[in-house]
Amino acid sequence: MTILMKNVAEKFKKVAEIERQVRLSHVVFGAFALLLLWASCCAIDTGPSHVPRHLHRFYRFPEGYNIPEKLLSEAERNALISRVERLNAQAEVLNWDKYRPVHAETTIIIVHVHKDVERLQYLIISLGQVRYIWRVLLIFSHSYYDDEINNLIKRIDFCRVLQIFYPYSMQMYPSQFPWIDYDDCNLTLPAGAAPGEPCLEREARRAQYKWHWWWTAHYVFNGEWRSEKRMVLFLKEDNYVLPDLLHVFQRTRRLLPYFRAEVMSFGGPQQARLGYDSITIQAWEPSYEKGLAFNLRTWWKISERSSFYCFHDDCEWSQSLVPVFRNFTGGFAKMAAVSAPRVLSTSGFASGRSGARWAWSVPRLARLFPETVRARVPPPSAMQARARRRRALRPSRCGAMPEQVLYCLAPLVPGETTPVDPLMTATTKAPPANSLMTASNEATPDDSLKTATTEASSSTALPTKNEITNLLHVT
């Protein structure tokens, strides 16, 4: 009996050992299968691993992807002009029902978009990770119409979105003044290529960014979204923002009344000796163009001095703002700038992915979401001295001709006029008499420009160079 019991016990031990070996083999097999699955997933480029899964759908274009340039026929251009006019008139806001309505204090973020969709997708991914992003109205202002770009933007569901289109783009008017004109010379040609002939040197492609920025600012501040309580933040398609952008934005905004700052900047040079909870009050400079923000009152001051912007012969909108701000009270625009930038740029990298890979490392090294912000305020004399010492860069010679400048000045002539651009607001009114601004005599356009603007046609077709020249010489 004892022997029988021992045999039974040994059999049970063998069965248990076999089951243990089977379970161990299952675990090993499962771990090996998971390892293979992980390796296969990594082999497929489905998006950065640190990006939240709900934002992977914006990762659609491979590294270095470029939208091919397409030359439109005359019929296609006319159809595009009509489509842009209709879309701008409709001004359909996506996700309107999902989030609270836009009110007078809703922050607007404007993104200027051309064709760099590969960098744009990383900007959208970064915006999707910003805290409180659902509170803003995100406006994409396009200088190029493309279905791939539009489909990417229509995927956004984390905030309200509006798309507007620059109606004077080179895509719609490729060989018509004020863009490429066959009477102009090409600055890429060697000097003296056309001896003895008059030559108008203009960089039309680069100048488009300047006029596009100006048109967008006018559209927002003088149109349906006009409000004295609202701040507008400007971005570009090659920017990348940090998650605490709006967190710091609101805390910096609360300090503006104490220092009477006129603009804010969230993308200036890094000031290593100051922390992520510091801001500096200083004179604005073009190096602080990334993440520039201001309100309607500052826009009134800018628009009063519009001639300084429009006649400044430079292709960059930031450089063209320099003469405008120099004619502010004190000779500069007072700025509240974060010491550690929250708006980064990927333009200096070979591709958007390589730039974004660098930007991804910044939050790991930074102390984001500060409880409070500290302001560093130099004396006014120091700011004035720095503004005077600031050496103006040589203009990039875009050819600010009077005919072309009319497109810039037209919507901003004081009083009630009919602007050249039919897609802007129907009327443009002067600022209220009780505002804090004072009119600038130097910024008032010539009477001939006023007359030309008042009599300008409101049709969708652009006036020709001869028609504008005749308007400018009205007596």
C-alpha cells in the first residue's frame, strides 16, 4: 500500500512539472511574439512614439515632402478665384458646435500657411498638446490653395478652426501685376542682362509674405472678429509650440496693464540666465517675430502708420514693422517677452521632422507651467537707448512701387471707403475718437492715394498696372 501511494505521488509530481514547463514555454512564446510585434511596429513609420495616440492622425507626410508646383490654366485660375471668394465670404468655422461660441475675449491664433505641409503637420501636432487649446479660435491663413493641406486641417477637432485664403496670391495671379511682371527684371539674372532698358527690380515671391501678413491682420482686426478685449497671436507653418504656451500667454497678458506694454512675444532668443518663469519688458525687435501677439488698440496704432509699413522696401513683414514701431511714442513699441521661448522654429533644419526631433527634447529639459511669472523691467531710458542703438538692416529690395503699395494702403485709408479687396470688410472705419491713440500726421497717405482708393473698383479682378498708375495720378 505504501509503495502504491509513493507511485501515485510521483506521477502527480511529474504531471505538475510538465504543466509548469508548459506554462513557462507559453510565457516565453508570448514574450517573443510581443517582441516581434514591437519590432514590426517600429519598422513602420506611424508617428513619433512620444506623441499622444489621438494626434497620430496628423502625421501624414514623409520627411522632406514637398507639394508639387502646378501651373493652372486660365479657366482653372478663374475657378480658383471664385472658390476662394466664396470660402472667404462663408467663413465657416469648424467644430463650432463642439466648443463654446467665440466671445469678445476669445484668443485668436493665426497660422500663416504657404506650401510646407511637412512642417505644418508638426505644428498642428504641437498645438494639439497645448493646454487650454480648446478655448481658442485657430485661423489658418493660406497663400496657396491645395487639397492636401485643406484635408490635413479639416482633421483638427481639438479647437475651433477657420480657414481664410489670400485673394491676391501668386497662385491665382502668376503673371499679373503686382506679382511677376514681364516688365520687371529678374534679380537672379546677372547685372546688365538687359542694357539700355528700364528695369524694375522686385522680388515678387518673397514680397508675397509681407503683403499676406498685412492682409491677414486687417482681415482679423477690421472684420467680424474685431474686439478690443481680444489678443491675437501670430504663428507660421514652420513653428513648433510648447505645451504651456497658452498657460504663459494668459499670465503674461495679465501683466500688460502694469507696464503699458503694446505687444507680446513668445519666440525670441533664449536668455539662459533667466528662467522659464521670467519675462522681460523691452523694445520690440525683429528677432522677436515668432509668436508675436497684440490687441486691437495696438493694431490701431500700426494702421495709423501704415505708410511706413507699405513703403518700406523690404520683403519681410517683421523688418517692415521696424519703421512703424519707431514712430510710436518714445520711438519704440514696448514689449513683454518670455525669457525662454515657447514658440520654436524648424526652418533652420533640413526637414520638419529633424526640426521637430530637436524641439521634442526641449520640454524634457525645461520647467514648464510656472505657477507665477517674474518681470524684469529696465528703466525707460535704457529701453530708449537700446532702441536708438539698434542698427537697421539693409532692406531686401522688394521694389515697393507706388502701384503695389496701393494694395497695402487701400483697406486702411481713414474714413469710410470702398477697399480694393472685395473679400475684406465692406467698410473700413477710423478708430473711435475716445481711443488712446493720437493720429500720426506722418502716417497719413497722400490725397491721391485716398482718391484712388475711394474710386477703386470692387470687382474680383485685379486692376492692371496702367489702371492703378492712372488712379495714382488723379488730380
